Amino acid sequence: MKICMFTNTYLPHVGGVARSVDFFSQDLRKMGHEVLVIAPTFPGFSPGVEEEGGVLRVPALQNFNGSDFSVRLPLPFTINRQLEKFRPDIIHSHHPYLMGDSALRMAMQHDLPLVFTHHTLYENYTHYVPLNSRRMQRFVVELSTKYANMCSMVVAPSESIALLLEERGVKTPMEVIPTGVDLDFFAAGNGAAFKEEYGLEKDQLVIGHVGRLAPEKNLEYLSRAVALYLQENPGAVFVVVGDGPSMEDIRAVFQDKGLSDRLILAGQKTGQGLADAYRAMDFFVFSSTTETQGMVLAEAMAAGNPVMALDASGVREVVRDGENGRLLDAHSSERDFAGALEEFAGDKSKQKEWRQNALKTAASFSRESCARRMAGIYERVIESFVQKDTWASHELVSWDSVLKGIRAQWQLLSHKTRAAVSAFKQDKRQG
């Protein structure tokens, strides 16, 4: 098969969607399929075709509104020329907007089936737009739901998200396929090397976290909970791997508690460095309630780490309370979280049992099995695809009306933001 993937985030960006696209494209190629990834440029990557990696880079605005994401500049002719050259059998969109909009239009134009993976709860990211509002959140939910219903197949990364999408009105056939994890790679990490690099003792207790450090990840809560535990346990440290706007918030919590020397902000890690970091940890902590799948949780378990997390979508599919970690109520207090850490750290027998169960859990998330399932979906969709007559008429008109509504909301919010800033400056001058 020839598969064309459209994504708003891709390498070298480090995040769940970028890694998912990279993993699936690599594994599908190993199976003998051809894959073209159409993605935004990033610093150091010029627009154009990267023949070796099978990637078409399109011009984009970087770090949109302070986020880690890029906004594609509209160049439909560039994409169309490459699609005519590649001649895909199927298009796979990883977002319902920006590059996702291009994916939809290219599928219509070339009479191809469109698969959409609903990676993200997009309404939890509206704080990246001016004057975040519930109205904007409703627009975003409507956008992703309508987009899903214009596709041939929807892929949900977890059962929780599949149920949520059905409740929101997604009628398109749906399959659940998480992003796979390279089990051997994470199991072979060198934790001793990581500890030596950061001056940690060989037997020092390491509480770890890996991920994008952003407000929607609930990291201030996690930092305060871990700090409570560290105050009572002077031999332990907190290792945070990742980068993002919440890094300073984490640092501030530990400075306020007088624990700066017990916090290691290791920055963004990839490859061997990431595997080594996971293996250096004794257990993994996670507090996000906005995930669609527990990819980092499966990675942590592949390295033998039990996980302590809050109950939420994408998390409950990986963490089994009392078996491979703790799944605490989503409304648990920071003191409750710290208490659970205390209980686990003091029970050597439980630690051994949970590590063994964590490895067993990770085995069900292998990259090979997930890629085979995705290829099977492509084959079924291609075989059963019938071009939708509605694409050329009312569905496209309906889709454009949703986009116009979001653009109108955006302009309104932008005007309000400028007015508020102007009023603030005027008050400051008068004061």
C-alpha cells in the first residue's frame, strides 16, 4: 500500500503525536508499505521533500501562540503536486485542523479514503488562544466531531476516547489502536549511566516523570505532591524529563519548599538518553487528566517502572490499581498522592510484584502488533471505500461553515485581547 499521513507535529518535535506518526511510518515501511509524511517545517528543516525519510516539509509558523505546535502556511499546489507523484491508496490525518484540513481536501480531490486518528482532547488546549472561553471549547469539539464524521474510519487511541467520541456523536466506524512501544529498546536502557551523569547515588530512590511540560499536564499538582513526599524522605529525588512552558512552575514549587537540590530537570531526551532516564527511575508519577492514551506510561512500564497516576482517559487503560501501580481518584489531594508514594516506597515485596506486572502490561503495547492492526484497517477501508457524493456538496459546505465560525470566534477573541491590553496600558499611564 501507499499511505500518506498529514500531521501538524513531527520530528524533531518531541510529543505524543509526533512519535506516533514516526513509529507507525517506520513500522509500516518495515512491513513493505510506502509512507509519505506531510508535516510542517521546524528549525533546521527546509521546505521540500526529504527523500530519505519520506517526508514533505511545508512552510509553517513556529511555536504558535506560545505552544509547541506549528501552523502551516497554505500552499495547496505544493502538496497536490507531491500527491500526484506519490499516488497514495489512502490518506491518514492526525489532526482535524490545519494539516488535517489539507488532508480532507486532498482526499476529496483525489477520490481517496480518509482515516483520522483522534489523538487529542482538543478542547483542553484552548488556553493557547486569546481569552480562552467555553464557546471556543464547544467550537473545537464540534470541529473534531464533524471532521470525524466526514472520514472513512476513525482510530481512537484508547477505549475511553472511543466511548467519548460516540457520546459526542461520531457515527463513522471506529477502531481502538494505541501507539506502540519499542519494548526491547526501553528494557535495555542504562539507568546507572543516567545516575552517574547527574551525580546520583547508585541506590538513590528516583521518582520520575517524562513528558511535555505544559499547563494541561497538571504539573504543579504533581510537583507539590512529590515535594510533600520528599520532605519526609530525604534520600529521594525527583527527575523530570521534558521541556515546555511549565518548567519554571515546577522549579518554583521546589524552590518554595527548599528542595531545589532534590529536583533534576533533565530537559528533553530522545533515543538512548530517554531509555536511560526511564531505567534510572524506581517508579513513575503522572497527574495529567487530559490524555487520550498512556504512551509514556507504557514506555515507563517497558523499563520496569510501576506507575502512580490519577484516574483519567488513556491512563486507566494502562494502569491497573494494585497490580502494576496505583490509579488514584482524579480528585485525590496532593497529600493523598504523597501518601500513596510513601506506602509504595516502603513495601519491597509490592515493588517487585508491580515491576513484573508492569513488564507484562507493556508487552500488550508492542509496536509490531499495533502496526499490523493499523495496516489491517487500511486494507479494509481501501477495499470497502465508496466515494462520498456528499463531499462535493452539502458536507463540504457544512465543514466550511464550521471553519468560518471558528475564524469569527478567533477574530472576536483577538479584538477583545487587543482592547484589554490597550485599556491596561492606558490605565497604567494614567496611574
